Amino acid sequence: MGDNEDFLFISAGTDGIDGHSEAMGGIVDSDTKKKIDEHAMRSSIDNNDSYTILSRNHSAIMSGRTGNNVSDIFVGYYAGETGRKKAD
């Protein structure tokens, strides 16, 4: 994924917790990607620990327990590359 691509991704558990963290899930977008360096991102993936990196970047979704464990919600949006001149 290039530096000039516009995207948004949300992942959340309806019960208000995600794995072992207190987060409901997370939201990342193209601005989040610009803030996180490649090494930190790789370390997060290798350690199965998205909460630490998301919480440091204000991207963790915190709701507390909801008492509703219906499903997980995933929302994705991809607008493609931005700021590029179209070919004639």
C-alpha cells in the first residue's frame, strides 16, 4: 500500500472487549499509517498485540463491556490513490 492511498478500516467486537485488552476494537486510516513506523507495525503483528500500538495512536475503540455478544463488525473503505494526476 502506497503512501498516497486513502483508506479506513474498523474492527470491533459488539461485546465491548477484544481479546485480552479492554478495547472494543480499533480504527485505522491512511493518517494512522503515516504516524506508525514500519518496525513498530511489524512488531505489533509479530506479537499479536494491536492494542498497544492502537492505544498509543488514539485508534483503540473503548466502550466498556456492553453485555451484547452478537458478532464482530468489520468496515472497510478504500478510495485508491489520492493526489495523483490522471493520465491523458
